Amino acid sequence: MLARLAARLVPPTPPPLWLGIVVGALLIVVEMLLILACDRVVSREVLEGFFLLGVLTISTIWGLRLAVAMAVVSVAAYNIGYVEPVRNLDTTSRQEWAEFGAFLVAAILAGLMGALARVRAVDAVQRREEADLFAGLARFALAAPDLCSVLLEASRRVAQTLQLPFATIEADSVPVREGQMATPLRYGPRAGTFIVPADLPEPLLHRLNARVVPQLEVLLHTATERDAMADALRALAAEQASLRRVAELVAHAAPPGDVVAAVAAETASLLDADATRLLRYDEPDSFNVIAEYAKAGIEPLLGRRFAVEGGIMQAVLRTGRPARVDSYQYSTAAVADIARKEGLRSVAAPIMVEGRVWGALVVSWAGGEAAPPGTEARLAQFTELVGTAVANTESRAQLNASRTRIVLAADEARRRIERNLHDGVQQRLVSLGLELRAAEALLPGEPDEAKARLGRTAEGMAGAFQDLQEISRGLHPAILSQGGLMPALKALARRAPVPVAVHLGPRRRLPSGVEIAAYYIVSEALTNVAKHAHASQIDVHVDFAVDEHTERAVLVLAVRDDGVGGADPALGSGLAGLVDRVEALGGHLRISSPAGAGTTLHATLPADTDRAPAP
């Protein structure tokens, strides 16, 4: 409350002089009226205090000059109106001069205190204006798109706040024209310029240098740091987006060729490189360029082979860590000659697969500047993804090869058992049956009982032979090897206990592994329907199509029934083993069996001979 009252009594700028004269006159009148009313009640010193308060008021608010005039008038009014003889001013009286001196000293002290308070008030107002100015600029700098916008707005607001004809803030050192004055702004390693009129008064110059310029330097430093952080965040976001796109390819099991091509393009764009190449270390002492992304004017190297010695690949192989080459001046290798001719500087990061150097990712820039710092760490993130993709592909290839070998070994075992049964046991049973028939014919006509027993034994041998034929056909049907898949499926449908409608597409022979897998898929599906589905009809569709991803011909099988549904391969049915057989050939098997809606089995198998494994 007192501070607010003091601020109102002592404003930064004194009120008009005419208002001070009017107020002084009113105070004199009021004081004279108080003297007339209280001269009988209070002492002379108290009455003098009334006039002194008026002098102090005028001195505090309007300054020393009007206060001196107020002191003179107050002493004269006091002596004329109160001191005997009344209405008479005695300039020779020492007491009147003492009173005037006391009033004058009080006026001077009050004027000085008022002036000091006014100076402090002006300083407080200026500091508040500056605080508001830079607080507003700080908020603007946080939302501004760039440093240039901050400088323009800061120049406008500084000129407006300080009431300058103009003010210009530059981010760099610039020359000034006539009538201008430049003050350097130091922020970090850079130096800006603060330009104002050259004819500013000294107090304003002191204010600029003491308080405004340091705040401008802090503002510039903050805005620059914000821009640097924004650039770093944008670069990080771009890098994470690039890594995410490559990671999605790896997660979707894309071929390594697609992954390395994407890595080459992404790193070239991310690092603003002139060339990005993926190197495959697949032979001793040499490497092959398997992917490339280069700007116009850079010699293409895709598909070419180079010696390891003398190039950046040699350093990567020697240490197993990222390497940097800023000059190929002393190397005589072919790849060094190309880099030297184009003025390339390179950074390489190894691609590690199962602890060995599989290859390297090399990024190159043309020109005289060194590669950006931190490039090795950024490349390492991409090479880890490439290494993961290669390792996954190799693992899948090894798994598929292992599963294929298992399937082929099982098929070969089936053939061997079928052949052994046909060539050994079956032939022996036939011979024994013929021998029994011959022995029956040699018996004389009387012993009917012996003939009957021999006949029953021969019939039992014939039945065992038929059973053995059925087992042999289940292992590997002869019609499948002789006539192919389509006749074998028709024969399988004829023997099924449930009516089967077979819809066959174009007739063509397929690789043995594909035909066997397709046969057993249909056979297992028909067996499951007969045992569990309680179906009245089965439809088998066989056709050929083209895979939209690989553009290869595939065999498409579909087995549908109208049974109870609810089949689950995970519960141990024979369909679970078919999944391994189908996937070993590079195919896919899907089963849909909602409860009460029947079961649909859909399988695709490669139909081209170069994709299907040979028996």
C-alpha cells in the first residue's frame, strides 16, 4: 500500500508546473485557514509545521525550484498572517530568516529525496518494460519457426519499447551505414550485430549497453540453441523413420536384396551422401558391390568386384569396426583410383552375421570436407538391420533345407518300403499261394478235408496279399508315380467312404515332391472327414495360379466338407505334419473350421520345377 502510494506521489515524470502552482496556492490558503482556526489552541511550532508540510509536498512532487518559491511564500504568509504585527513582513527579523532557512533546507532535502525517488521510479519502470519485452520475446522465440523470425520481431519490439527511430538485430557481423551505430552481440561461437541510431543520448546508450545488449545475447543464444535442438529432433525423427521402414522390411521377411537396396537409398537420403554402397565379402581377398545408390556424375559400381587390399573394406575386415578414409592419395587399388578421381571421402560400417564380417555399408561424399561426425554410429544402426535380415534369411533357408531333407528322406523311405514289399514279401506270398494250389491239385480225389484246408489257406494267402497291397499303396501309390497327381486323386476319391467330387484343372506333371505333398494333403483331409466330420459331401478343387508376390506358378488345392467343423491342427491331428511338408516346399497351408460350418483346407505349392525340391 505505501509503495503504491509512493509510486503515485513520485511518478517518473513530474506533473505540469501550472498544476504545482495551483496546488501550492491551495495549500497556502488551507494553511492560512488552519492558522486562523487554531492560533489560540496550538503553539507557533505546530503552526509552522503546517506550512512545512506544504513545502515538503511541493518539493517532493514538483522539485526544488517550485519548493523554494513555496518556502518563500509560506514564510511570508506565516509572518504576515500570524506573527505580530499582523499583515507586516519584517525582513530584518532573524527569526523570520531562521524560519525561512529551515523551510529552505527542508525543501532542498525533500527535493533531493523526491529526485532520487523519481530516478528510482524511472529505473523501475524501465526494468519492468525490459522484463516484459524479453519475456514476450522468449515466448515468441519458443514458438517461432526459425531464427530469422525471432530477429525481425525482436528488432521491432526493442525499437517500440525504447522509443527508437529504428533498431536492427542481425545474426552475423554486418557493416553499418552513416548515422548508425553497431554493437556486437556475442552468443556462443557466433557474433551478431545490434544496430541503432548514432545520436542517442548518453543515458539511453548506457541503458542499452548495460541491460538490453546482454539480454539480446541471451535471447540469440536461446533461439540458436532451440533451432539446433529442433534440427537435431528433425534429424532424429528422419533417422528413426528410415530405420522403421527398413525394420518393417526385415520384420516382413523381405529378401536381403530388397533390404540392402532400401538401406542404400535410406542412408543416402538421410546423410545427404553422394554415393551409398553395400559390399558383400563373399570370396577371400575380394568383395562384390550388391546394392548402390549414387547421384548423377558418380561412376556406378553395382555388380563389380574389387580387391580388399587398399580400400576401406580392408580396414573393416582387419578391425571388425567402422572405418573412415578421408584420402586415398597413397593407395594404388582399383577402388582407390575411382575414389581419388571423384574426390570421395568414405565411412564404412561392418555388417556382422553370426560373429563374422558378412559385408559393409559404405557412404561417400565428394568434396573437400570431412564426413559428418557421428556417421559411424548412425551407419551401425542400419548395418545391424541388414545383418539381422541376412541372418534371418540364412536361418530360414537352413530350416527349409533341413525340413526338405526330412520330407525327402521320409518319401524315399516310403518308396523303399513299398519296393521291398512289392519285390520281396508280395512276390513270396504269390509263390506260396501258387505252391498251395499246385499241392491241392496233386491230392487224390478222396481226401476232401485236406483239399478244403489247402483251399482255405490259399484264400487266406490271397487276402493277406490284398491287405499288403493296400498298405503298399498307402505308403506310395503306384498310380501316383505312373500316372501323376490327377489320376491318383481320382483313385483316392473312389476309395473314400464319403462321396467326393473332384474338380481338376489343367493336367500337367509336377515335381515328385509337389505331387506327393498334394496327394497326402488330400488323403489326410479325406481321412479326417471320414473319422470326425460326419459330412455327407466332400469337394476337392485342384487348379493352377500365379503368386502375386513372386509371380511364380503355384498349385492350389482346396478341400471342403459340410461336416460339423471345429477341427484344430494343434490338437494333434495328422494335418499338423502336413504343414511342415508344405512349408518345406515353399508353400502355405491354411485351415478354416468354424464350429457347425464345415472345414476348408486351402494349400498352395510351388508348381515350377526350379522351386520344388527334387526327390
